Amino acid sequence: MNRRQQAVEWGVTLEFQVVRFVCTSHCAFTFSSPASNKLRGAIGNNLRERGDGSYERFFDPAQTTGPSGLSDPPRPFVLRCAHLDGVTVAKETTFQFDLHLFDLRTPWVDILAESLRLTGFCRLDSVAVERRELALRPTAKQGQVAIRFLTPTELKARGGLAAQPDFGILAARARDRVANLCQLYGEGPLPIDFGAFGERAAAVRMTRCEIQRVEAQRRSGSTGQTHSLGGFVGEAEYEGDLTEFMPYLRAVEWTGVGRQTTWGKGAIAILG
């Protein structure tokens, strides 16, 4: 049995939680764009004050053993709050945001809820948690797909960043994203031939590409430095033998794909 067959038969599963926080503002304020700046900063400041390593494990995890590709391991979460970008919230107004959590071994929901209760600009009203499991196994043949890039997306390619989401690049980055999360927080390494996967993905054609570049920034509260959170948004369509790649595309609907996913970048939706 080859590694491609093993991946299908073993059926590696990506497990995660979708956490929804509902809050009410103490005062009027405006979310930055992206809104993840304010939420991440508030959570991070309170985690840092705990002094128990929670901040480092959540926002700056380190990996001292294992593959070199995990020397800068993925953070165990992504924020989903693009609907709040640039929004002005009046005093005593309810708002909500989601967080997708991939490390289920640590009681992060309780830790994050405690952190949010300590923020000065809102109170935490409720927390809802839904557990999800995605089997990384093809279920049906598929020859076409359309992808919408909902938030700014940047995909690493040889020599820099891709100007457009060619399928070979998109599928490879989706594969890497899912593989790293499984390696660090889940069932372990994916039993696939990464190189052969990439070669097959490169054979899929992009038949339509309607994207545009958008700019966004974040300012580090600790260093004062400004970092780009820009990328492309829009839609692309692909045609070819997509069957083995669809589980990874469905997974990155939840995990994000590309650079800086924890800030909400790289959110996609499969249109058909």
C-alpha cells in the first residue's frame, strides 16, 4: 500500500472547537481594522499578567524537537471577527466574535473566558462551544470548485509571496497548514507523500481569477512597530481532479490558510 492509499484508509481527523464569545461594551469605542488587533491585544495582556506561561503557549508557542518546519509552530487558534472591522460600538451594546481552537489538551476556553472578564472595555456575557471533527479523507469525486477569499490572504511561494492563488500553491499551503496543526495538536504526522501531493495539485487549472489587493495593518503594543496584515481577496475557480484536495480545502475553511491566520487572515469559503 502506498502513502496516498494509506492517507485515505487511515482517515486522519482534525479535531477543534468553535468558541463563540458574546460581550457587552462598557463604553463606546471603535474597533480597528482588523478588529482582531483589539481583541488579541486585550486577551494577550491579561494572559501575560497571569505569569504562568499561558501567554507564551497561546501566542508564542515554541517547539524544540521534531521537524525543522515546526521550529515556528502554529498558534493553537484563529480569530473570526472580520464583521467587526472598523465598527463603532456604542455603550452597553452587545457584540460577538468566534475563535477556532485547535489545542484541546489545555482548558483554553476557561482561561480565555477569565481573560476576557478582566478587559476594561467589555463584559463577557456568554461562551458557547461546539466541537468539530473533520476527516481528511475524500468522500466523492469532484472536478470543479470555486473559492472565495473572504479576508486578506497571502500564500508563500518559491521566492516570496504568490501574486495569485494558483491551485498548486493554494493546495500546498492548505496541506502544510493542516499537517502542522495535526502534528502539534492532533493525531500526529499526515501519512502522505508531500512532494507527490504538490505535483498532482499543480496539474489543476485555475479557470477564473478575480482578486484585488487590500491593505491592513496592526501595531504591536509591546514594540510599537507596525506590521502589514494585507493580502488579496476575491474569488477563483479551479478545474481538474480535485478529489484528494477537497478535505484540505474544507479544513482550511476553519483553520485559515497562508500567513498570519491567527489575526483572521486567509479565511476562505468553498462556493461549489
